[in-house]
Amino acid sequence: VAVAAGTDWASLSEEMIYEPLGMTSTSSRHADYMARVNRAASHVPGAGGYVVSDRRQPDAQSPAGGVSSSVNDMARWMAMVLDGGQVGATRLLSAAALSPALSPQMITGAPRDVSARAGTYGFGFNVGTRPTGRVMLSHSGAFSLGASTSIAMIPDLDLGIVVLTNAPPVGAAEAITASFLDRSEIGIDSRDWLDAYGPLMAALSAPVGQLVGVEPPRDAAPAKPSDEYAGRYGNAYFGPATVTASDDGLSLRLGPADGELPMTHWDGNVFVVHPISENQPAGSISRVAFFEDPSGNIVEMRIEHLNENGLGSFLVLE
């Protein structure tokens, strides 16, 4: 397919794939999902049970977790995949183009026993083998801000299932999928799947940060005057950040939405903030450390929850 420079790839994908499939409730734009009257809002655990969240904004990760859809639309998509790219009399994808996505391209997990098989991955699909020997194509989506999904297909049986939920991952979506496939092939559940998946998924919603569960030091060193931390900081990857001082203390502002995170003093030049995002579930703590030059001037701020790959250092801007 030849496209012009500046093409809106989201529009192109929907015109080329979603519409020919009759997927009228599917979009790779978050705004389309939010604008739908009949939609399932994302939920997260609250004090009295689950509460509406709707905090996800996945446009930046749209190819990997930003598409919204319905079970009916996903069923149409699965039928196309199982039919090798064909929809009725219309061919949307050639079998040769689809094959690499559905076949092993890399090893994702070494076998834990000599009698076990390695985990493999295609282009967007886990490619595994059922206990019956049949090939299974599958994937899960797990988002702590309120979405958990599971899809599985057995090409040999021309069979597939998709489970969509609007809550954080607890293993329910995967358990339903696994139970359905067991009952389809052998007539009974081979195990308690929710009991198996639950502990694995719990870690995805657990708070993160090196100070989670740590008591603040009782003999903490005092911080500098607030105005010595205040100012603008720059990062080539994340962009600018601003630390502001007020009667209520310090606040950190950063990101496209210029979100504000109140800062609590921890020890010396170390403060903490409590971000809530897809990668920082509720209860997470992020350590924000300031560094001085030999003259005692603040020259750098390092933000823990942005530093997983060593990119979280923000330098003072003149």
C-alpha cells in the first residue's frame, strides 16, 4: 500500500481494516471511545468497592493497548484471522502476510522442565501448544487503571474466544478463556484457573517504588529552603518539569497535561510523590532526589518512576 507523507495512520488503519470487517464499534483513538454513549467505563478498586476511573489515555501506546472495541467486533476480527485474512468473499490480508504474525518469531520463555515446551511469540500473538497438541494463538491485556482482556484461538478447531473486562487484572479474563478452551477440547476444567491466574495477576496492580512500605526516617536531615529547589528542569526524553514552592510546600509539575504532584519531604534533599498511572498503581511512591554542585547549588533532580531505564534525570534550566 502506497501512502503519502503525513498520512494519518490511525485513520488509515480504521478505513483499511475496521470498516471492511464491519467493526463499527472499534477505534484506535481514545477520543472515539470516550465519546461513545454506550461504553464500559474503566473501574478501579475504591474504599467501598469499584469506582469509575477513566484515567487511561492510551493514544501514545495505541498499537499496544490503545484500541477500544466490542465483543461483537472482536468476533468478526477473530473470524478473519482464523480464515487466513479472508472475510466472506473479500480478502483483506494475504495468507503469506498474516503467517509471520501467527507463527513463532522469538522465544519468550525457556522451558522450566526438559519435558516442557518453550514459550514463543509471533507478531502480536503468543504462539503456544495446548495439552491436546493443538496450536493456540493468544494474548492478554492487563492495565491497572481499569481494563483486563484475554483472547485465544485454536486454528485447528476454527475456534476462538475473547473476554473484555473494565477492571484491573485479577485473572478472571484469562480464567474464563482457559476454562472455555478446556471444556471445548476435553469436556471439563483441567484445574481451577482463577486460583492459578489470580496470584500471577496480583503483582500487576501492586504499588511500586523503593520506599513502598518503608517508614520515614525519624532522624531525617532537614531540607534546604523551598525556593532553592523551585525552578524549571529539563529532560531530553520527558521534556520540562517545574518545581513550585508555596505555603503548602513543594509541588512537581510535568507531562503533557502538566499534572501536579505534591512533594513530601523524606530526608535531606530527598522528597517523595505519589503518582497514579498505568505503571504506578494506587499506593505507589516515587523518590525524587535533588543533587548539588560543589558550591551547594541544586543542579539536578532525579525522579524514580521515570528512571527505570536511566532516563529520569532532569537538569536545572537557566
